[in-house]
Amino acid sequence: MSHLVVDRADAVLTIRIDREEALGALSRAMVAELGERLRAVRADDTVRAVVLTGTGRGFVAGADIGEYDGASTAEFDAYQRLSRSVFGELAALPQPTVAAVNGYAFGGGFELALCCDFIVASERARFALPEVKLGLIPGGGGTQRLARALGTRLAKELVLTGRTLYPDEADRRGLLTRLVPPDELAGAAAEFAAQLAAGAPLAVREAKRVIDEGVRQELDAALSAEQAALARLFASADGREGIAAFRAKRAPTFTGR
């Protein structure tokens, strides 16, 4: 039985984790299926933005801990390697991604949200990396992506204590793109994703790539990469169309070429 529901509205694809009785906890099969979905998204140029969300009170309340019980070290390691690979695929999607966090985003759920470019959260959202309470640490990138998002001091506090980060603090700390009432979450995430999808697709993808790669480079190398990307876009059909439309005072028609 699949626990992933995929919906499409124009150029925006929504992946909803539908395992309400377990607050969206991720089984190994769900992680593998998510990877398949993400690979299909990467290959589909007609998808220009992606929304990832949950169902009911849970976005994703971490891994399915029941699968840990009795697992061998090799089985546990295989699950963690699979999760790291799939979470990396989410982070590396060329399309912009929006986590619409409706409820509990614990453990792997928080890590999934951190893999997205933007987080739109309900006032009922809750974030935590509580693995230390199981004698473990995050294994889906939580220690590293959280430190990059919020700084090492706050990341250490959250990881070493496992405490819950409430949405008002997450917003104040700059983690969230939008914080909205629960009944406005779906609409707010869809509206924001539609704004992302409306941009020139080549430019949006290049901008995301240059930013993501640039923060890992020396400034001069990152600036050179930015200039090279700009030159490619200027030579593209979309670049020519955007300039022509601006001069003609009309709306551009971008084709992704």
C-alpha cells in the first residue's frame, strides 16, 4: 500500500505523505518510494515547483522506530544509507521545493523539511531532532543542514537536548518562509509554489544551483560561476524572450529553452 499521494496543478507537483495514524512516520518502503517519485520529478521538465506536505497532525514524525527494533546493524545501516541518498535527491532537485509543514516534523521529518528550499509552516507545526533521547543522533543530514540553516550554536542546543522548536521561534530565527494559520497552509504553500513556477524555468533552476553551490565555494569562484550562468541564460531562447517582452511591454512566454 502506498502512503504517498501525488497531485498536479499546472506546473506545481504536490507530494503528500498520507500515513495519518502514524503521524507520517517513514518506513523503509516509503523512503524508497519517495526516491522513485523524486527521480521522476527530476526527469520531468514540465514540473517547475514541488510541494512536500503531510496529513492530519503529522508532517513526518520521523522514522518508523518499530522497524529499528530487532534490526541488525547491517539492516539499520542500509536504511540510513537509503534515507541519506533519498534526502540528498530531494535537496538536489533542480526545481524549487517547498515543505508545507502541517504538524509534527520530528527526526527525519525535520530533516526532510531542511532539504527543501523553503518552509511554509502551520502554527501547529512542531520541529525537533530528538534522536539523543533514543541514544542516537540524526542520520538524514539533520546535524549538518540545521547548523547551516540556523548556526552551530542553536543547532547544538536543539540536537543535544532534543527539545521542540515551536513555529514562532522557528520563524523568528529565520527558518520559515511563511507562518500561517492551519486552515491557510495548503493555500499559502500552493500560492507560493505557483509564484516560483511562474518564473523563467531555466533562470529559476540556474539561480537555485548557483546559490546552493556558491555557499560551498570561495567567493571569487562563486562569482565566476554566477557570471557563467548569466551568460548561458542571456544566450537562451528564454533570455531573448524575456528581453523582447520587456521592450514590447507584454507578458513573456517562457519555454524552458
